Amino acid sequence: MIVIKMGGSLGINYEAVCNDLASILKTGLQIILVHGGSSETNLVSARLGKPPRMVTSVSGYESRYTDRETLEIFEMVYCGKINKGIVEKLQRRGINAVGLSGVDGRIWEGIRKSAITIVEDGKKKVLRDDFTGRVEKVNLDLIELLLEHGYTPVLTPPAISYQGEAINVDGDRAAAILASALKVEKLVILSNVPGLLKDVTNESSLVEDIPIREMDNYVKYAKGRMKKKILGAAEAIRQGVKEVIFADGRIDKPISGALIGKGTIIH
Amino acid sequence: MIVIKMGGSLGINYEAVCNDLASILKTGLQIILVHGGSSETNLVSARLGKPPRMVTSVSGYESRYTDRETLEIFEMVYCGKINKGIVEKLQRRGINAVGLSGVDGRIWEGIRKSAITIVEDGKKKVLRDDFTGRVEKVNLDLIELLLEHGYTPVLTPPAISYQGEAINVDGDRAAAILASALKVEKLVILSNVPGLLKDVTNESSLVEDIPIREMDNYVKYAKGRMKKKILGAAEAIRQGVKEVIFADGRIDKPISGALIGKGTIIH
């Protein structure tokens, strides 16, 4: 069993991912697909007259400021357009896919951070009424039930808080905690770069291999969203996943490539 | 076991429906909730600069012209905002709800009508590239699996065509065919009117009881969307559902009220 996380950045080739996924599933390997939707959410938000507001926390992580209206736009894009679009593509390829969010069956449960401290224009500010949070607990029952009966789960944020509120959570870290809970051997994270790059302007500067004990030497290369991806990967490895592979989601056969070592392997 | 269809018209009281649903579920009765989202889809479509286009078929039924872009807006609202919003409300009330579309697990399968003949300004026109269709087959496996394991399914269009395309289908008729397939005793259809009215401008002109053999005498009262609702109800009764109840979704305890006979009962 493997977990695949497909990012929501521009350039990801959904057709190629679904083709590859369908071929691999037909060999009998079980796959749970987790996906994002950030760039499409930015587009839809802007068209709806509610442009995205990205904020940077005091510890340096970037996230989307998510008031209730933004949360609903987020759900429209992630759970509506993208999730059902992927399920449709997989069904067309003969895969009995079922699309779910972390709210359904409380698959991803965690805490809501209703007040976050951010840094904006060099000043600290506290934002309230934010519906972001962090997954702490995975309720595997529903996922396992579906897998046992031959369905392929297609999973997306939001998660659900302990109080029953939908919360925007980071998809990479949610995929990492899911992979740990399922004790899978491999977690593949597809994005619009070939993996971790030493120089983000040079795609041939790929880091091919990171033993977890040397992680600290590589964290410095991770910029922007890659910081969270690396953090999620380290968490997954420490919780028992054998390999996390960062690979290119823009190319043909992206998953098969990742499984034979194309990309950055953290182990 | 009962099927509840909650319409997508303005005025439906989602909080009241979810409160009532949670109380009834706690008595042990199994419920499948089906919902719509038409009025919210109209709002979001307009805000996205793609105003809805309602068309009337040659046989007099009104439907939404659904090109691929409209289908994706439809999915955003129905499967994203509304479906996940209902699941969240039910989870908050201690109900382990799971939101699905007819595409997931191919629950609702049917034909796509890629060309429809409409009447506009008194003239016949053929529209192509339309993603509307009709549910012909219900795949119960997934729904039954969820019910057996204590989950409450929350189901919404679109359906999926035999060729694997997402299709916009009428929610009332989809709920009716689902109710027939599940052989439930009762199908409750909640909308923003008290039931079938003899005079749509007078809410006290409610028809309380329609034996199916007298259906033809009542069809004339159904205007606009009510025509499809009546058609769906008649189909459900002919296929084995004992009672279809049209009831008011704007009031407190709308489902409990319907189950004790408030509304229009077709039997």
C-alpha cells in the first residue's frame, strides 16, 4: 500500500497522474490518493472578488488566511471541482474511486488555531476568526473499509476540528500523518518541481537522497511551500514510513518514476 | 430506512433539517440524505461571470444548460460548499456523516443527453455539449456498505454517464430512483413550499393526499420545478416506495412533521 500526494500547483499533469495511477492499481497495489488545490483556489477566489491572502507565521511558515467565506471557497475548489474531477478521470479509467474530505467520517481530526500570530510588513499581528488547523489524529475506519472492498479513496482537505468545524490544513502534512497511520512503506509527493533543489532556479540541482539523520543539512534548501513538505516528510519517516519520495508531477508516468527512484528520496 | 431529499431553493432551513435529522437518527432509524443546490449555484455562477442559463425542453421541463464550465461550477457548489457544509453540521451533532456524489463509486449511473432540443423565444433549437442526463441505474454497494457500518450517507448530483462523464441530473428524480432501489417505505421531499399547492400564490391551498391512481387529476397544479418532483414521486410509487411526502423545509422539525403527515402525501 502506498500514499500518493498530488500537489495543487500549476503544471501538475492530472491526466498523466491518473493514467499512471490506473495502471499501477491494476497490478493489485493499493493506493490512497491525496490531493491539493491551492493555485485553482487562488484563481476562483480572485474571480469571486475575494482574492487570497497568504500570511507568514512567526515561525516562518506560509499559509492561507481562512475566514469562513474563504473556507467555503476552499471547499468548493478542493472538494468540488478538483476532487470530483479526479474521481471522474479515475472512473473513466475503470477505477472505482471514492472522493472524500477529512470532514467525512472525521478521517482527519485535529485542532483549530482560531488565533494565529503572523508577521506582516515587519510587524506582528494576531488574526482571529481563522479556520486553519493541524491534523493530529487519523480515523482509519472509513479508509480501511473502502480499501477492503476494492474502492480507491481520493482524499482532500479540509480536516475537522475536535469541535466539529471544518479546518484548512496543510495537505502534505495531512498526507504524511495518514501514511504513518496506515504504516505504508512509501509516500510519494508529486509537485511541479523534480524534487528538492539546491538552487530553486536550476532543476538539475536535484538532491537525490537524504538519509533522515542528515536532514538538518538539507532543510536550508527548502523555500516557501517546500518547507512544509520537508517537515511532513521528516515526521512521516520518524513515525515509521520507510521512504518519502518527492517527485515531478508534470511528467509522464510520474508515480512509476518516483517508485523506481526518480526524485528526492528521504529514508 | 427512509430517504430525505432536501431541495436547493432559497429558504430551506439547513440548521432545522440537520437538528431534526440528528434526533431521528439517534432513535436508530437509518436515513440517506440527498440534497440539491440550485439557488446557490445560480449565485456563484453569476459572481463568476457565468450567469445560469435555464432552458425548457420541447416536453416542457426546465433544466440548467450545463456546458463543462457550468458542470464544474455545479460540482463546486453541490459537492463542495453544500455537501461538506451539511456533513460538517451533522458531524457537529454527533452523526458520522459521509458526503458523496453520484460519481463516487458510480452510485448514480445513467445516460448523458449530449444534444437537447429546447424551445426558446417560441423556436426550437438544438443545444450540444450539454452535460445533463438521467439516472437509470443505482449501484447500491457503497451506500449499503456505509449504512451497515453506521455511517450516514449525504448524497448529491452529479451522476456519472456509462462513458464515465459527470452529468447534471435532477436531484428529485435521482432521490426517487434511489428510494425505489433501496425499497424504502418513505421518501420525504423538502422544499420551500408546504407541499403541492392548488394555487401557488396561496400556501393554504395545500393538497394533502394523492392516491397514485388519481395522480392525473393533480399534475395540472404542478408548475416549474414541481413538475419534475411530481414525476419523480410517481415513478417512486410505481417502483415500490409506499409513500412520497412533499413537505416544508423552512420550518422547525421538518422531517418529523412530514413523517406524521404534514405536507402532501402521495401513496
